[in-house]
Amino acid sequence: MWKLMRNETDDICCILLLVSSFSMCSFRGEVKKVDNMSSAKEKCYNPRDFTLRFVDREDEFDFLCEGFSSRRALMSCGHAVTPTSLTNWCRQLLEKGESKFVCGQFGCNAEWPYVEVRKMALLTHEEREYFERNMALNAVKVYFDTKVCPECKHTVTRKDQSNLSVRCHICTARKGRVYEFCWQCLKKWKGDPSRTDRCENEGCYNEALKTLRTCSVITFESVKGVTGCPSIRACPTCGYMLEHSSKNCKSIYCSRCKTEFCFVCLKLKSECKKTGKGYYNPCSDGVAPRQTSIPVWQRR
């Protein structure tokens, strides 16, 4: 554990330390995400807090137009928030499986340190527990390919991301024989262990591939001359599932691997720019077909 932490960024070190602080039960699959919370009442900044940069403008994170009464203060990226709107936005990121907090404003990919979020959102003790626990659990899912064994309920880490038949060493030791389960349907493995599409359990299929195959096509509001583009794509770098809002340009940012790619041709944004005619025009190679496999993230 320590060797891995030394090779990662400081933020990842902090997150992994959080995992340890919640005891090893989280690795046994016994800790579940805390249920969604809602603030009992609005939180407001102290107008005499001179460490904050107050501004007289709209709350840029009040996406539901709730009209929070607190004074607006600037985040480090320069966007204005209130503590409640910031709490709601960051909670939404956690619910989507994120372990880091990124600004949600168009064109701003600033990543806020948790220390800043904790201060600017005026997190209560309960909220801090919720945030820190889910940051840790989400980080485990991103930085370790892990799932809970359906038999013993311990967490198993998969070394080969293309392998569906995964051995649980705890169950194998307990039973005195090899125990493998399907990474996809989370049932005891049936059939040829070399298969990479599914096992022979009834109902075993890849939900992500089904989504890519059946999702609707998108109609861009600002990109002209593009038809037949699926509305959901798997990031060509890490395989993270992303849906385009249909607004703005055709490129999209993946918060998981921190890359930008063209939603239409699936090339990296920089590559699409070299051969295309801009971010609001059709790609030189046209619309990439629907994806039939999920890219595996080759971390370096």
C-alpha cells in the first residue's frame, strides 16, 4: 500500500489514507455508500469572514434556481458559489462515482482540493463523514479494479482487466478447490474461463455494451452537418461511459482520465483538430461507428 501511495499524487495518497481510516471493513465489502443527504436548512457565509472573497453576482452553481440567500464567494478558479449550492454540486459528483471535485462551469476543468471544498461548503460533521467516506470508496473503484466476491463478500482485485473469470483466493482456500466468479454478472463462473464476453449464467451480459448498442442518436445544437452519432460513448482512453449534452462543441472532457476527445470521431481532441475544420464542423473521418468493446485504461 505504501509503495503505491508514494508513486501517486498527493491527492491520491490522501484518499487512500482515508480508506484505511474507515477500517478494513470497507475492503471486505461491508461498508456501503452513505445514503444521499439533504441539508436541513440553508448554510450561509459569515459576512465578517475576511478569508473569503465576496462578490456581488449570481450564484453560478445554483443550477435549480433555488435562490440561496447567502452571500456569494469565489472559489480558487474564480467562479461564485454559496455554501449550499457548492455542497449540492459536490454531492452530485460523489453520487456519480467521482473521487475528486471539478468545477462544473463550461470551459473550466479546475480541480478543487478537498480542503477548499470543506471550507467553502461549510461542511457539517455529518457531511464531512459522507464526503470523505464516499471519496475513499469511489477512489478504490477508480484506482483499483475491485468488486465484492458474491460468495464470501470480501473485495477482490482483478489484475487482468480483460479477464471475466476471476479467482477468489479466500473462497479457494476455504473450500479447498478453485472458486472463480464472473466479473460481469457476479455469479459463480460457468463455462469456458477463457471467454471475454460473458459466462454461461443466464442473464449474463455487459450492461455498458448494451447501452452503447441501443442508445439514441444525438442532435447537436451547435455542430452542423453531423447525423447518426450515438448519444453515449465510452472514453477511448479509459472506457468511462459519457453522455454528450448536445450543447456547445463536439469535444468532451473525461473526468476519470483527464483527457478530451471528439465525441463524433472518437479521436483525441488534438488529433481531431489537426485533420478537421474546427470543433463545430463535421470530422474529416465522419462519425465513428457504435463501439462494440470497452477500451481498457492502460495506466502508466
